[in-house]
Amino acid sequence: MGLLDFLKKQSADEKNVVPQSVHVQEEKLTVFAPATGRGVALADVPDPVFSGGVLGEGYGIWPDEGIIYAPVSGVISATTPTMHALGLTSKDGLEILIHVGVDTVEMRGDGFTSFVKQNEEVKAGQPLMSFDLKKIHAAKHPEVIIIAVTNTSELSGVTPVEPAEKIEAGAPILRVSEQTAGE
């Protein structure tokens, strides 16, 4: 094996390395930022289904890098063959959807790598997937990460924190009221 072959192999191996977890100071009924970037209100994401609240209350992040971390501790409840979205159920019963980009299903998984599988238990801050921001941009899709609490209607309240110009992965972004609807 020549030097160039060695460097190519090393570069390919580095792509399969799972990033380290981010520190999350867990709080009950709190959803944490799954990425570092610019926070935006859900109403301001460029997807009418999410911005209209059809899938529940949530938050948007225009990411600085292509890593998604678990926003809660719980179980991976849904995955997609295209790896652009996944669902989690928290230990508190929150059902959370993380969707990377708008219309990225059209990319058929190109540029996405999952580090988890369905029914796997995860801890808040654990890396869940990576994605290639340049490929999403080149495919002309908005790169915003959308986080939605899909069982919002079963809860007494989901309150987003104020969007921030800079939000760090692991920072609180959504707080859920203690009581469930109907109590």
C-alpha cells in the first residue's frame, strides 16, 4: 500500500467515526438543542407543515455543523430509510421528531449517516446522526433542523425558549408543563 492509498483509507475511516457526546445538564420535561447554530421560532422555518404547528410545538436551528445529538434521554421510536429524520420517545413520555432540512427526503439518504437504530436507548447529548451541510445546500434544500414535540396536543403546554443568534448543542430549547391535558 502506497502513501496515497494509506491516506485515502485513513480519510474513509475518519468518516465512520462517531463524534463524542455533548454535555447535557438534564432536566425533567425539557428538550435540549440537538445541534449548535442559530435558533429560530418554529413559525419561521421554511416548511408550512412545521411552521403551522401541524406536527406540534417546536423549534428550528440553522446548524453550524452536521451533527445531531439526542435532545432527550429515551428510545429511538422511529427511523427513516433516507436517514433525514428520526423520532424519539423521552423517559417523560415526550414524542419528539427531529427533521434535518426541508424536503431532504428527496436526497434519498445521500449525505446522511445514522449512528443509531430503532428501539435503541439513547442518552441526552449522544450523537444520533451526521449530515453533509454542503450536499444539502447543493441540492437546494434549506438546511434548518426542525424539532417538534408531536404529542403536544396531549400536554398542557410546550414553551419554546426565545430563539438565540447562537444556541449550543445541549442547551434547553423547549420546556413542557408538568400536567397532561385532561388532568
